[in-house]
Amino acid sequence: MHSGVLSERSIVLESKWVASEDDNICGIKDLKKVSNPAKVDYDELLEATPQMKKIKEKKIDPESPEGKALRSQAKTLVTKTCESVRAAKGYCGIWKTIKNEDKRTIPDVTKDVKDKLNE
């Protein structure tokens, strides 16, 4: 049997992150290695990109070749901007959705990323 200290420590080590790999935007993907994640409202960030604004303003069909190219550029811009914020703020990864079974609060960095998108 472990001492009380080891038991408390093992609880911390066994905290379970719950997320889909598809929801990882940047940083560590392996949930066993996640330690300090952040989350964002991905759809809100996409809508804030110049590319998505252009699709709306010019009424470009999102399924047209131009629309697909612009959406791809928007996703790349969001990913790169998330990575920049992740590195600057010291998070291990940024996710669309992630939670922990221990119900801890995951920082939402949507505003930080959006501010950087609009620089």
C-alpha cells in the first residue's frame, strides 16, 4: 500500500483529459501528456479572419474553388495565430474543446487570439 503522499500524487497524475484529437488546434495532442491546455471558440476565430469576411462581403460560394481556398487560408491563419498565443502564454496546447474529469476550469484564449488576428 502506498503512503498518503503517494496516493495524493497519483491522483494528480491520473487526472483525465477528455477531448477529441480532431479538436486539437496546436501543441501537444497526446492527452496523456497534456498539462496546461487552453481552449478557443474556433468558429468565432474563423469568422474573424479577413478571408471569411471576404467570403461574406463578396458573397463568395464557400464551396467554390475561391471559397475553398479562402477557407483553407482562414484555417491556416487561425492555427498559426493560436500557436503564437500558445507559445507566448506557455500553454501546452490549444483545443476547440477539452475538459478534465476533475472539472477544472480551462482558460479560454479566444479574445487573445482574436486580438492578434486583428493586429
